[in-house]
Amino acid sequence: MSIITLLTDFGTEDEYVGLMKGVILSINPSVTIVDITHHIGRQDVVQAAFSIQTACGYFPKGTVHLIVVDPGVGTGRNLLALETGKQYFIAPDNGVLTLLLNAEDITALVAITNPELFLTPVSSTFHGRDIIAPVGAHISRGFELGQLGAEISIGDVVRLDDIDAIRLENGNLSGKIVTIDHFGNLISNISSKKLAEFCQTNPAKKIRIQIGSRVIIGLSTTYASVPSKAPLALIGSRGYLEIAVNKGNAGLFFNAQKGFPLQVSV
């Protein structure tokens, strides 16, 4: 069974998602299409990068992931096909693959240039339908990445320089909020691994997390570990430091937005 996933900022009010699915099914009627999300913030490449990194590990080998968060659609930017971890990723070259490019098992990376695989005419505003969807469908049928275009060096691919930049300054670990989920939980770019390295042998209860003018002491294990409407910090299901409010909305509680800084000390 072949699987294609879709991750976009299209929303679901318009026909865009359905059109991509129609193109895919016209080429490979037997494929299973999974919607990871279509509610990435408009043109929010950073959120998309974290979302695809979080999600891809839960899919089987051979899955084809199509990522369409593409503020530069129609310009001279490349479209890329990446093979890593025996999965495939099709996306614009705008930094959305940054976290995946850190993997040690990259086996192929090409710039997609083969027009024989595209719909015609290609719209300058909808490469998701006319290029990414048909290319993904062909890969799900067994096309090799070498049939899509020429190999490209990882060093030539656009990266988001600060997407996972964690600064250690004056004994403090500084990060930022990269996304806010449906519940208002604040997801940071500080991974559990980075946090463990920073804390070393210090007990988790000694950690101080400062966000805005407020300080949270210690890590919780569940949202209900604190009283109702109280703030907390924990390692969320994504594997990153998360700020939440039990039965509340941390985004509103802290008046925080994406990019909001936070600092960890012990």
C-alpha cells in the first residue's frame, strides 16, 4: 500500500486540497492520502518545518510527504525532492526542509525539473496542484528521484538559520515559541534532548522557565499536574518544551505569539 501525506496552509474552506487529491488519484487511484494538516499559519514556513519533522516519524517507510507552504510560488525558487529515512519529501526550496536536512541518512536530493511529470499548463500560483501533486503521485507508483531532475547539493538548499538555534548565554538557555496549537499551548524550539543536555545532573524540579515577566518552576508531567487555570511547563508529545495552562489558553495567559522568547535556567 502506498501512502501520500499532505501538509499545507490552504485551510479547508476552498477547493485547493481537493484539487491536489484529485490530481493524485488520477495518477495513482490506489494510493492512500492522509491529511497531516491544512491549518499551518498562512505562509508560516517555520511552523510547517516543525510540523513535518514531528509527523513523519509516525509513517511507514515509502511514504511520500507533500508540503505546500509556498510564499514564493511562481518565482525562480526550486522545488525539491528529498529521500531520507526511506521516506520522500516534496516541497519548495524555502527552508521548510531545514530540520530534515540534519538527518544522517539522506540518500537523494534533487531539484524537480522534468516537465513531463507536470500538469499543463502550469499555473504560476498553484504549483501544489500542477507540480507537487503529480510528482508525488508518480513517486508513489515507483518513480525514482533521478527521473525528476538533477541532483542538488545540500549546501545549495535554503535553510532557516534560526529555526533550531538555541543560545546559551550567561548560564541560561534561550529559545523561542515556534507554534501555538489549537489549545493555546506554546510549543518552543527547545527539544527534550537539548534541555537534558543543559540540565545535566540538575533535578527537573529546579528548572526555571521565564516567559515574559512570569516564571514557572519545574517541569510537570501532565497538564493536570497543577491547579485549574495555573501555568505549567512540560515536554509535550512533540518532544519539545511546551508552556501550557491547565484548562486554559497559554497564548492568551502570557499574551504570547510565535517568535516570543523564553529562557531556561537552573
